[in-house]
Amino acid sequence: MGTRRVGRRDVLAAVAGVAVLAAAGCSGGTGASGADGGGKQVRVLMEDISYTDNIKSMLPEFEKESGIKVTIETVPYSDMSAKILQNFTQRSPYYDAVFTDNVFGSGYFASGYVVDLKPLAAKDTQYGSFDGFYQPYIKPMTTSEGAVFGLPVYGESTFLMYRKDLFQKYGITQVPQTTDQLEAAAKKISEATSGQVAGITMRGAPGIQSVYPWAGLLRSFGGNFFDGSGKIAINSPEAIKATQYWADLLRNYGPKGAANFDWEQNRIAFTQGKAAMTIDATANGPFNEDPKSSTVAGKVGYAPVPYAAGTTPSPADNTDNSLNVHALYLSKFSKNPDATYKFLSWATGEAVQSNAVKTVESVGVTLDKVLKGQAYAARYGKFQKAVLDQVSTGNVNYLPSGKDSNKIIVETGQALSSVLSGQSDAKAALDAAAKNLDGVEAG
């Protein structure tokens, strides 16, 4: 997600926001509909990231071409949910559009706070159509009934990153495909370097930081946050195995301080050559390959998250790699929906995304043509195929959704922290977390 991804951002606010939305109801009108251009004004709330910087840099061109005045207000992700919820629950037309991830967006649409864009898209094709997006990125914004309620700006999945040079040096001939192979590779490099290079690094800080990469291992061991009946399942035998594996891997072969690593600390440990492998976001790729800041540029390989040995790979809709997409959503209370849609389609259009590839960190751009274009390949070719493969199989339900998601992530994160610190074994910690989540169901 540009320079901010699920784990680095405070996603906990997102799921709490969805709960409030569901309770708030969905009455209210769309406001006056105005034609685009003709001095119309549009106000948009966006996340303070590189993709927004790119849009803002090109905004004068759009304003001159369209006659629409656009005001973009930017805030950190952690502040967005409160501002958006205040705007929507008051049914205020102040923000014509908001920019956030699909966890928010689905709740907004279900609550009637953002609109189906298809009628507007049918009238305005100036900057492209829904068909131009890489399908895995538009899918989370598309309902089973065919409504499309958001235009994707950027997205990500997760993958295994490994040091090709170290694998060759220490005779590791196969990229880990199973968790047994992953552990064996971590052990070999850690022991061969007397711990000077950690076998693997991952985020270990409490909450979403540890839960985000751990969720991939949970699924690789055949686990899930909920069982088939929708009951909480974080203390299932599969979850216990995944947690003990994760904790043992980091304690035995991880870098010192991994229990406190967030996304940035984990990224730095890998890019500064302190670890042979990591499992994290596809958005890490550009940081790995930046010769100005990475000591491992040109030495990194990319592969799917390994499955636990002896397990059957998850079905296509429940893979062990994530799918998270940030999109622009049009408020139902906007007074200028036509002008707002024109801005949304321009901001996610080819010219803007192509410029992002040239000027900012933009591995998560969402248009098929841009993702598979020469400029993207020239900049991100070392991991382009890996990104597309992981996104195409990404699990949009990778993290728990519904009104209790915040509570699930907090409780699970606390349990993981307890296990990693050695204060508790996996079964005891997850049993305690499951008890605290008694009555919580998938939603």
C-alpha cells in the first residue's frame, strides 16, 4: 500500500468503523446532482501517501481541462476513520469522496454511505472504464449483484522474500515451498553465520503488526479465524500449531528485538542484510531493490508464502497471502456526484497511474495496462511477476471482517505477543484469547 501497508497502518480503526457504520443505518438522500465542469467544486479526503502526492502534483492539469475545482485534504491513515465516520453519520456533503481500503469500503456501501458508480460510469467514459483495472483489484469493490462502489488506487498482497546470494552460498538449492523447508533454510543460515545473519525476520510487535504476517501462517497450517459455523477458531489445533511454529521460528532464528518489530523495523532489518528471509507485503519490493538505501538490492528472490508440510493448499478464496486494496469512494451525500466521479475516474486513470510509476513508489498501481507496461517492468521487473501472481491469488478475507474484527485482532495480537515473549505456550495463550472472544461470530 504504497509506503503504508496493513501492518504499518492502524487497521484496527477500520474494522471498528465498519461496526459503527452498520449500526448507523443508511437513510439519507444523494443531494443535488450537478453536471461536471462549469465551476463545480469537489472536496476529497485522502491518505497522506505517495499515490496521493502524485495525484496532487497533476491536479492543475485536471482542473484546467475539466473546469472542476478539487480540494484534497490529506491525513494519516490512523486519523481517517474518525473523520470519515463523522462526515457520514452526520450525512454531511462536506466530503464528496473519501479514499481508504476495502475493509472500510464494503462497510460504507452496505450502510448506504457510498454509491454504486456504474450509472455514473455509463455516462462518463472520458478517462476509462472498469474493464481497464487489473481484475483482482476491482473485484473487492464489486458486489455479487454487479454494483461497483469504489475505484482502486493501489493494492498489495504478501510474499516470501529471500536472499538469493545467501541461498547459493550455503547450498540451499530449493526456494522454501513448505514451512519445514522454510525453517530448515532459516536454521542453516543462522547457524552457518553464528547468528550474524538471522535466518528470517518478521514483524513481532503486538496487534495488527504481528497478526498481519502471522495470518498467512495460520492459513498455511489450514487454520482460519472462524470455523465452518462462523464461530471463533483462533485456538483450533491448526492455529496452535501455526502460532508455536511462528514463535519458535523467530525465537530460534530471528533477529534480536523481533518481538518489537513493526513493518518499518522489519523492512530495515531485511534491507540492511540482517536477515536471510522475510514474509511481508508486496509493497516491500521497491525498498528491497533501491540501491540507495538497500544493501541487498539485486540479491532478493520472491516466492509464495510456504504451506505447512502435509496440508492441502487452501482453496482459491482462502489463500495464505493477503489482498488489500485502497480505493476512492463517492459519498451518497455529495452535491456534485457527476463532477466527483469525473475526478475519481481521472485520478485512477492511465495518465495519473503512468506518472506514478515514473515519479513515486507505486508498485501497487491498479490498471492492467500500467501494471503490465514497459515502464513498470523497467522499474519493478525484478518482482513484477511475483506481485501479479500473489495479487491474483490474494485472499480478500485474509484478516477477519465484521463488527468484532477490532476485538479479534487485539486479542489475537496479545496472545501472539505472550507466546513470542515466552510468557505462555501457544495453546494457553490462544485458549485465553478465544475465551475473551466467546460469542464473537463471523460477520
